[in-house]
Amino acid sequence: MSFFTKIFTKQSKEEVKMNTMNIGIILGSTREGRVSPQVGEWLKGIADKRGDANYEIIDIAEFQLPFMGTTDGTEPGIAAWNEKLASLDGFVFVVAEYNHSISGALKNALDLAREAWNNKAAGIVSYGSTGGARAAEHLRGIMGELMIADVRTHPTLSLFTDFENGSVLKPQDLHLDNVNLMLDQVNAWSGALKTLR
């Protein structure tokens, strides 16, 4: 196909969908009373308006993952988790801060996959008393080992100013620009890294 043919030929809906990035919004907490589903829905609402990727909320709680090393690893949830990750081109982690780090459930979910993470991009949206910044920094180190390229822009939500009574998400408008910039970076890097997979 010539250069001019590519420019003037409309892609079919199927071709557009095939070329569109699939980005998973991973809820990083399984705790009773968690707020990560609210953050995930808010984030997906912003993302879906962009029309630049297929965004999907991935709740690790739904996979019923055993703790790594406590079973023979044949549980169907582990296989389903790896299959889901393999179908994605990039990720946005919704991260709660627990004792200056990520939740045990998220660390376990990260550890129960390997190749499915490799050569993909990820962004982070964190929350906590200090915006979840310390958890995000721990997550960046883990992502480096799993060959996930983490993007620079990092929206942080404060339990004091972005949540009513620490439990109902009411984000400040200022986060919108950061979320969109982070998604720009995740999509660009996901597309670039696709050539390595």
C-alpha cells in the first residue's frame, strides 16, 4: 500500500479497534470498605471520553488469587489473571498507600505474573494521607523488575482534600489535567513498546 493510499483510505472499524491500545485500570486494593472502585470509575469516566484506547477496570479481588507459594499454582484464578494481563497493552494502577507501601494484595498480584507484564507501559493514580506518593515509589521499583515502563506523570489524591470523610471520592478539578497527561504518556509508551512484543 502506497503512502498516499494509506492517507486517503479509511480504516474499517475492525482495523481501528485492532490498532487501538487496550489499557487495564487495575484496582490495587481488596480491603473491605476500599475506595479504589470509586477511583477506578472516576478514572475510567475521564479515559472513556478521550476515545483513544479501550479502557477496562480490572479488579484483582475478582480473581481470588492465592498467596504466592502457598499452593501448587494451578488455581484457575492465576491462569485467568495471566490471560487478562496478556490481553492488555498497558496499565494504570490505582494504588492505596498502606504503611508507606502498596497493599499486600497488589504485591501478590504483581508477583503471580511475569511475562504478561513485560514490555508494557503503566501509569499510577495513588491515594492516601500523603496522596499515596510513598506507595507509588515502591511500585515503581517493582515495575522496573517486571519490565513495565512507568510514566512520569502521577496524579495523587489526598484523603483530606479529595475525599469526603475520607471515604467518598470528590476529586478537585486540578487532577483532570494530570490524569489526561498521564493517559497520553501511557498510550504513547504502550504503542511504542508493542513493537518489542
